[in-house]
Amino acid sequence: MNAFLDMGGYGVYVWSAYGIACVVLATLALASWRRGRRLHQKLQRKHQ
């Protein structure tokens, strides 16, 4: 298991890249969700 996590000495770079990618994807998902919610609220207010 340690050999897998170490990845031939490149584990720090590989796992940090995975971590950064996950953070970026989560941020994009959250931003999209928030924008969709705001747009939905704006459209509801406009049609009242």
C-alpha cells in the first residue's frame, strides 16, 4: 500500500494534483449551483 501511495517517489506531486483538481471541481460545482439558485430566485421575482 505504501508503494502505491508513494508512486515511485512522485506521490507528493500526483496526490497534490488530485487534491487540487478535486478542490477546483468542487468550487465549480458550488458556484454553478449558487448561480442557478440565484437565477431561479430572480426569475420567480420577475414573474410575480
